[in-house]
Amino acid sequence: YELKKNRNEIAQSLGISHATVSRILGLAGERGVALLALGDAELKALMYPNPAGPKPSTTKAPIDFAHVVSELGRKSMTRALLYQ
């Protein structure tokens, strides 16, 4: 862009859509950022800012197998009931 190429020429040379080029140029212009000064990480942060707050945890609590075995020893306890 700073070499006076139009958005279609930039898009074709990078293998991306002209809409993406327009979005990047628009965001850079809003923030007053020189694109040549940006590295990959800064450009990614410009395009995809982090959402507010941390991501929810997707880890599950570890299974307490000793408790599972003791519960399965109870009368009428099944694995399906224990799973529920």
C-alpha cells in the first residue's frame, strides 16, 4: 500500500481477498499504525484482538478412581448411574 499499489494488486500478490486488505488498511488507519512497522504478531493482534476476559476452562476434574470403585461396590449402583 505504501508502494502505491491498489487493494486488488495487494490482494493478488498476497493471495488474500481485497476485502481482507481493505479491513487491514482500515484498522491500521483507525489506529494510526504504519503497516511496514508491524511484525506478524502485531498484525495478528490488530486483526484479531483478544476478547474481553479469559477463555472458559475446558479442563475437567480428574477422576477419583478409589471413590468410583467404592461406589460400584454399593448395592444397585451401576456405572451408568455413577456416570450421571
